[in-house]
Amino acid sequence: MGEFKVHQVRFFEYMPSGIRALAFHPKKERMAVARMDGSVEICHCSDRFYQEKVIPGREQCGIEALSWVGDRLFSAGLNGEITEYDLTNQKIKYTIDAYGGPIWSITGNKQGTHLAVGCEDGNVKLFEVTEDKIQFERNLARQKGRIISLSWHPSGSRIAAGMMDIIQVLNVEKGHSIHRMLVDKGVGKSRSKECVVWSVVYLSDGTIISGDSVGMVKMWDDQTGTLIKSHNVTKCDVLALSVSQSGDSLVAGTSEGTVVQFQFLSVVLGKDEKEWVRTRIFKSHTHDVRAVAEITTGVVSGGIDTQLVVTPLFDKAEVKSALRKVLFPHRKLVSCARKANLMLFQYSGHLELWRLGESEGIAEPDMSLPISRKPEKLLHLKVKGEEHIRCSSVSPCGEWIVYSTASSLRLYKLHCDNSNVSITKISKLPKVLSSASQLCFSSDSSHLFSASTQSSVHMVSLNKAGCKFMGTLKPKSGSKQPIHLLAPSEDGKWLASANSDHEVQIYDLQIRKPHCTVPTYSSAVSAMAIHPTTNCLFITHADQQMFEYSIEQKQYSDWSRSVQRTGLHRVWLDRDTPVTNVMFNPSNPSHIILHDSYMLCIIDQSLPLPDNSTQFYNQLTLRSLPEEQRKLYTHAFKVCKAFKEILCVEQISDQSLVVVERPLSDIITRLPKPIKQKKFAT
Amino acid sequence: MSKLTETQFDSSEDELPEEIAFDQSKSVALKSVKDALESAKREKTLLKEKRKKRQQLFQEQKKKKCLPADVLQEFDEMPQRQTKASDNNSDDEETLNEEETISKTLQDSYSVMRLKDNSSAISLQQRATDFIQSRLYGPGTRRTTSAELLSLSRKKGTNQGAAVEFINKKISADCKAKAEKSNKRFRHKQKLVPS
């Protein structure tokens, strides 16, 4: 089949950041996810939650809340600033200081005209949303105490503000307070502390639902300003609330990691009187759930344990799907210098360059070899400034390192003797190279490709003196969306780029013009690579489909057409993590190596494709069968499940693979403290 | 008078009182009055001297606080020069007036700082994060460590295994270091000889 020496690497100490806020855009079916380090990800809800766009964060951000106003995304944080994001170019458009101290909550009204912001000093500030900016309009009546949460009534005439111990209902037009509702502090130890109303939701029928630090979800009536019903959900805090688009389902996220669903149902069958009834409990998180959002087919929750969990609600979903967890980022954080045995790890604030270790001896399959030389860290490169790294790359020869933040790009030349490592910064970069959404070196390390705005790629040639700008590759379609994947060919003639508009453009590098476009597919491209000998572009999508497109013939290859005819195996399509890297086997041109977070797979194009009736994971059974019988049962997909929680699999010289694993237990042990849960017999 | 009374007490009670001349007692009375007047005068002069000394001290302190006399003279001359030079320019006068008004209304607790030095925005953010930290992780919340959580899941899970401390090398190293520290403290406290 294929014999590889595998370097199992666990020294990439990647630490994802906890999820702080979620915002759902119902028309476009996009979910904006804000993390504690300030980064914002836009996930496509119907496309297996693929991370289409990632806006990198910055230091000291303190982001607290997100809100969509029309198609624009705003966020506010504890640094007192309101930020609007430029989603086309994946960066911050501008920030405005609200001059109210730390901002705890931001929410837009349903009409899309105004933005309300809840500040530390007790003011609810109204901002008018103009065409290209936001303008401060006025303050509503100032309250005593900080405003933790806000919610507009769908009509836009009233706002409910959750504060310490009280909930205020304010009239937007006049600014004065209509009702002041006192939240009970509870019994026991919580009586001494103030009750924090972490979240409020204002429904169209006038009910206000609040979640507080005592662990109660309370329903209030805004006509009389009194409590209708109070539900004790947990002993610790209820941190997040979200109501569905139709207004009949509510989810609450707690500190214990549980997500509780309430539904507006008629208690007695047949009668019209409806009540909010607690229906389901989902125990999907280990740590605090800080954000929940109800989408059309399910519930999305995220918290301090950094995982985005999508729980399908079977009464709403047409197709029954399993619980999905988005664990690792869908972008590559590891790049490999194939010829020099070096690996570059991208952290949020720095880069690390490691040299892989070596082992001696010949081993049997599945045996681990003793290490003769340990892997060593060669370089720790910190980013200047507060911004986080968006993308980075190391050249295959190991002599060039490049990284880009949201506003700048830096190129370094690496001199590596056996023990001495020195690095020089290339200071005179061409002016066009300001920031890149994706970076890539050509296979002979002579050129650097930098994907920038308007789906264009800048081509820069590298030599001993420095770098020289060669030209810009612009797509025919004139799309403005950012490119998230680049794939150069082995012979240096072709470059493929994939952008957020699901366009895959192939450029001819000799004339520097677009060569052809792969027909658009409905799902986003998750990984692609160009075959070294046949020059076929192999593409995998977020919904687990795969295509092979021949660049020279400008059409799909025959193998790809046969895959589409027979269809992919059900088990393959049900996998919940996307393929993030595609490689080829130098010794066998019909092999394609790909991986996702839980498996490594080699597709042999010479073998028959499996249909839905055959067993998919058949490697173990094949091993038990004798040689002659194996040929009857083998199929093209050979899956290896020896490695778990894989961040990246890369190919290095002489039949070796590097598998970078990040054990989940390592991540969990570094997370903040979870709530102590009393379990029987512990 | 006091002498008379003293002699009276010394002699016995049976004897006749002594005869004292009228002149003697008159002189004694006058003397006592004079003494009282003199003592009052002395007290007054003493007080006056004290007050004088204090006043002098205050004046000296005031002099020390003020800038030297020549610098003050310069200041007296400056506004005159400015008003002479910029008679036509009303802005300067306004700024002068503004400066005067600023210095008059600026209270003792207020001070002028540069925007760069102003770190109050960061401290507000820090206070807000401290508030969240204390509400979610502070006293009153029942929290345990993530290692504990993992160990419990391993104990209760389908493939039961040992606690995380025994598997994860880093955590076990941390635990050993902590245990060694507390042992050292115990030995030091109990004044035991380290074995």
C-alpha cells in the first residue's frame, strides 16, 4: 500500500481561545463567533459551519458582545470602543470610543436604524447607523449601576436593560424609565452579593425573559412590570439567553456547561393558553457556556472550553443530523519546509520554528522507533505590535519565513548552519505587500504569492538580495471576496486560488494571466493541491465532496466523473470535520493523502470506489484476510485512525509524514476552572 | 498674709492672737496687689513676645514659599509687556484671561496630565475584568480544576483509567513540585531535621 515513516509531533502547544459571543444573521445563514482574544470568525451555518472568514484579534481587546445590523457586523468591548468590521477584507473597519467606560452589551434594533450600547457608567447610548459609519445620537436616562445586558423590543420603541439587582424597561423615544423590576437575590450565600442580570430577551408580546447569577430564568410582564414565572435552572449562573426567530423557543446557557431549552407551549392540550415550559437539557460543554444562539435547525453554543457545539433540534430539522463540534480552526496553522525538515508553528502572537528529530533503525509497521536526535526549537519570532498573526508560511527550502497581520506583512531570510540560526528582516518590501489573507511559496522557493484584496494575488520573486515585485494576478470575475487557499504546482507553471465566493481560479504563471476557472460548487473549498506529474487540481469541499480537475485539459478528470457517478460513501460524507490538507505520494502517482481532525486517509485512484453497501473502515479486516481475498474487498479509501485530534499532516522528504497532534486533554487542563459538579461515588 | 497664717498654725491654739500693726498689714495687702498686677503684666508681655515670634516665623516661611523677588518682578513686568505688544490681538488677552480663570477654578484635587500618561482607560477595563473574574471565579463560586474534571471523567467513563496526574507528565511534575514545597514548609515549621 504505502509505507511511510511518521513523525508524531505533540510539541505544538496550540491553545484555542474561548468563545465569548455569538451573533446569527438569519437571512444569510451566517454565524459570527467572537473569541476572547478578539478574533471574529464568520461560519456558514448550512455549509457544515465552515469558517469562511477569520478576522484576527489583538491584545487587550476585551470583546464582550457582537451584533449584526443588516449586513454589517459590530462589536463592543471592555475597552470602551465600538468596532465595525470590514468583512470583505477581513479586518477592522474603524473603532469609535463610546465615552461611557467599558461597554457590556451592544444590540441593534430590528429595523436596522439604531444601535444601543450598555455602558459601565449606567448610560444606554443610542447610535444612529448611517451608510458608512455610526453616529452618536443621544443617551437614555442615566441609571445608577452598570448596564450588563440589553434587548430591544421588536417594534423598536422600548429597551429592556439588565443591571445589578434590577431590570429597567426604558422608553426609547423619551428616554425615561417605564418600569423598574427588582430581581430577587435568592437564598443562602447569594443573598449577600448583588444579583447580576447577565442576559435579557424582549419578546414581541411584551414578555421579558432574564437570566441572572442566582441561576434563575425569570419571565416578566412589561405591562404591569411584575414577575410572571421563575424557573430555577441551575445552582450557578445563567450566562446567556437566546430566543429563536419564531419566538417560541428559548435557550439558556449556564456556568455548569448545560444548555437548557424552554418552549412556549400550551399546557393543556387543545387550549390556547400558552406558557414557557422547560423542555430539554443539553450537557454539551465542560466549562461555562458564555454564548448561545438559536438558529433555524438547532442550537449553537460556545463557551470557555473553546468548542463550538451545534445541537440539532429534531422537531425543526428536516434532515436528522448528529451533534457537531467545531474543535480546531479550519485554516492551517502549521507549515512545513519539506527539504529542510523544518516546521513553522503559527501562534496568535508569535511564530516558532522547529527542526524535526531523527530516528534510527528499520521498523515493522505500527512500531515506534527510538529517537536518536530530539526535535529542537530553532526560532521564536514575536510579532511587533498588538495585532495577531493572520497567516504565515515557510519556504520549502527553509530559507524564507513570511507572516502577515491585519495591517502588515513581514518577510525574513533565515540562515541556518547546524547550530547557529540567524534571521534577517527584509526591510524594503514592495508597497503592494501590505497585508495578506493567505501566503504561499512556490515549490522551488523562488517566488512568494501573497493573496490580497479583491481576490488578487501578488507575485514577488525572491533572491539573495531581497525581493522584487513581479506582478499581480487578477481574476476574471472581478470578485471582491478574500482568498483563503492558494496552491502552487510543482513545476512552477500554475497557481490555484480559492476565495469566499466559492470561486477557484487557476492562473498561468508564465504569462501571469488567468488560465481557467473550476465550475462553482455550492460548498466552500476546504483544501486543494496540484498533482506534481499530472497537473490535476484536487479539491475537497466543506461538505466532504471531492473533485479532480485537469488544468491542462480544462475539464474534470475521468476519475472525478466516476466518483460523482457512484457517489461518495455515506460514512465519508457523515464525517464532521473538513479535510484541511491534501498531499501526494512521490513514489506512487495514483495515491492522494488527505486528513481531517480524526483520521488520515490515502485514496488509491487505481482501486475501485466503494458503494454504500461495502464496509468503509475495512483496513483491519483486510489485514486479517489472506492476500488473494484482499483484492476482492479492497476499495480506494484507506483510512488510518491511529492518530487523534490531528492539527496538520504534512509531507517531508524521503517517504516521511509529519502528524501534528494536539491532545484535547492538554487543552482542557489549561482552561480556567470549571464548576464543581457533585457526582455519585466520587 | 501667708506668713501670718503660717505663724498662727505653728503656735498652740490656747495662746492669745498676736498683735499686728495696721501699717504692716496694709503694706502686705498693697504688696500682694502689686504682685498680682506685675504678674499679669508679665504674662501679657510673654504672650506678646510669643505672638511676635510666631508672626516672624510665618513670614519667613512665606518668604521661602515664594519665588525669589527678582523672578516675581519679572512676572510683574511680563503681563505689562504682553499687553503692550498685543494690543491689537485680542486672542492673547483671551488666553491670558482663560489661563487666569483656569488657574482660579482648578481645584486642589485636579491636576493637568498628558493624554499619553492617562492610563485611566486601561484601569477601567481592568476593573471590569476583575468584576467578571470575581463574580464567576471569586469567593462563593464552587470551582474545581480542569485536571480534576478530566480525572473524574476517566474514573466514570467507559474505559476507566487512572487520574490525570498519573498520566500527564507535566501535571504530575507540577503536583510533585507542589508536594515538595509543602513538605519543606512543614519541616521548617516543625523544625525537623531534613532527612
